[in-house]
Amino acid sequence: MPRAARPAPVRFSRPALTPADVSILRALARYPYLSSRQVCRLLYRYPASLSWAQAKLKHLTDLGFLERVFLPRPTQFGSAPSLYALARPGRACLEASGLDVPHRSRPHDHPASYLFLHHTSAVHDCLIALELLARTTEGIELRDCRPERMLQQDPGYVDDGPGRRVAVIPDAWVRLVLHETEEVPIAFEVDRGSEEQKRWRAKVRHLVAWSQGPYAEQFATTALTVAVIATPGPKRLHDLLHWTERELTTLGATHQADLFRLTYAPLDAVSPEQLFFAPRWIRPFTHEASALFDVAMKSDETSGQSVTLFAR
């Protein structure tokens, strides 16, 4: 008796993505872990469109394009904060369109990486603020942005004692261009209060050595500002300033103080203008706050006024 034919397997295909969906996937290719608030700030109007952003992220997660990792709750009650990352189908979708997407491990495979994810989220807040500033401010262009994961691929090395070489990898490096003529390279360090004095002073020592040779080979420029953002509070900023000054003094490099600018900022609560244009950045040994950029107003025949930026 002939065997009955097996029914053909039913194949399920994911629905086609909308341009808004692809924009979210592309954002997560640039910033591997983002919260719904960060996606909203980057792509939509925050906070008016937060519910819309949350719905889009849930939709893409339900379809399998994104993964969601829940971070520890800051309090005993309330919902746990979460971040989104590209899942394999999301990466495949972008790669099929010709975008080179770095491979990332699945976030829930590494529960011990929560500190890393919190720090990465804070760095992304900083870079998103800078990207938004470049979008809305005439005369400023974000021409190059390299987060830590890119810098790790080709780090600069410095000597730190006999037979000891260490890699210097800032949290991010960016190159701004002001009015199409002046380049402003900045290395960002976002501090969440996890490093003790000894480790911070070693970082200062390494950054000074890096700025005096390896940095120029790596980025083909000698111009550099190291912008340090302390997120825990003013007390942490005071400590970082004190430790930076002590290490520069020990190195006999107080003349290198102009390399550093330090500030305190709750990155999830300040606007890009407040972060970069307000007088909140402090140079070691002076303790006088100034803007990371000087902002001057000048008349303009078309709009009446425009912003002119000068790198500090």
C-alpha cells in the first residue's frame, strides 16, 4: 500500500520592515545597547513620542529582530530597566542591505556584564547628546565617532614601567568640525564611580603618555581634549579633579592640565546644550567652570542670528 505523502512544512516568514523599523535597527547597529528613552531621543521627539518608541521596540522584539535584557532594579519596587540589542535576524537584515554590523554576544548570556551595560548606556547618552547637538546647531558637524568597541580593534599602547605596555582605550573618540574649517578631536571618559584613586591616577598617567606620541600615530593629529563626565555627583567630580591634579604633579606634567576637562552631569537629564555649551567643565588646577565650547552670537542676514562655536 503506497505511503501517504507528508504535508509540506509550513514556513513562516517575518513581515516586511517599515522605514521606521529599519531606522531603529540602524541605530542599534551604531549604539549596540539602547533603552527606549534613548531610541526616542535619537529618532523621535522626547518625551512626546516615548510610547510610540516603546511600541516599535516591543514589535521588533516580538518579531525576533531585537533582544531585550533586563537590568537590576534600582529599588525593591517598580519595573526593571531594560536595554535593547540587535538579535541575529536584525543583524542579518542590516547585513543584507549592505551595512557592516559588528557581531555582538547575546546580552542575556552574560549576566555578570550588568556593570558593563550600565556604563555603556551612560556612554551612549553622551554620544547621542553630541549627535543631536550636531543636528540642531549650525556650524558643527560630527564627522567621526568611534565608541570603545571600535577603538579596541586598533588601540594605542604606552609604556608603564619596565617591560610593561598597556593599551589606552577611551570610552569614545569623536572628531568635530566647526564651520567646515576647524577640527576638534575629543576623547570621552564617562565615570560612574567604580574606580578607586589608584586606578584613576593610572588612567591619567596613561592618557598623558598616549597624547604625547601614540595618539598622533593613531589619529593623524596632535589636537586632543580629554572630556571626563562624572555621573554620580559633585563629590565624585571633586575626587576626580583632586586625583588628576595629584597625578599630574607627580608626573611633573602640570603643564598638561589643559589636556583635561571634567564635569558632573546626570546624562539622562541634561539637554545637549546644557551638557556642552553651559559653563560646567573644569580644567585641573583652575577650578573655574567654562563651556566645552565657547558660544557667541552674531547677526545673520537670513535668520537674524546664528551660533558661532570656538573650540576651547
